[in-house]
Amino acid sequence: MKLGLGIILNSLFISSVWASPIQMINAIGASPKGQYVAIEEYGYNAGLKTYYSRIKLLNVWKNEYAAPVVELEKGAQRPTDLNKIREKVKKLAAENLEKFNIVLSS
């Protein structure tokens, strides 16, 4: 009985992990004094079968966002689509990155 319940719970856990989004978070740049940091969240949303990328600009000194979030989400057709989406979001966020003097890291 306990073994059967353990197998059922384990299989539910594994299936829920496979259905969850895969997410990466990177600090992609900062202002010279370190007040502003650009953070990119990107990954794959298994439920929607989409790739996504969002860039957030954080004022570290005030612990608040300095600008609206820039994001893009599109259908996942090819593995290279994620890189294209990430590059496009960086272009869309370029004005804010420049405004806050954020230098992107390599």
C-alpha cells in the first residue's frame, strides 16, 4: 500500500516538473556606479510551448524597478528561436539601457 502511494506521488511530482517552465535569470549589465542593474529572465514555457525573454531594470539602491519590464514571448519552433527572442528584447530595451547608462556584459 505504502509503495503504491509512493509511486503515484512520485509520478505526479515528475509530471508536474516536466510541465513547469524552464527559467534562467542573468544579470546582463550594470551602470558604472552599480545603482542600476539589468536582469534578464528567459526560458521555455512548456505549458504554452513558447520561448520568452524579459528584461527588468532594477534600482539596487532603492530596491525598486526603474523602468517598465520589456518582454517578448513567441512560439517555440526551433532551438535557435530563443536566441533570436533574447536579442530582440535587448534591442527593445536599448533606450532604457542607455537612459540609465547600463553597460551590457559580454
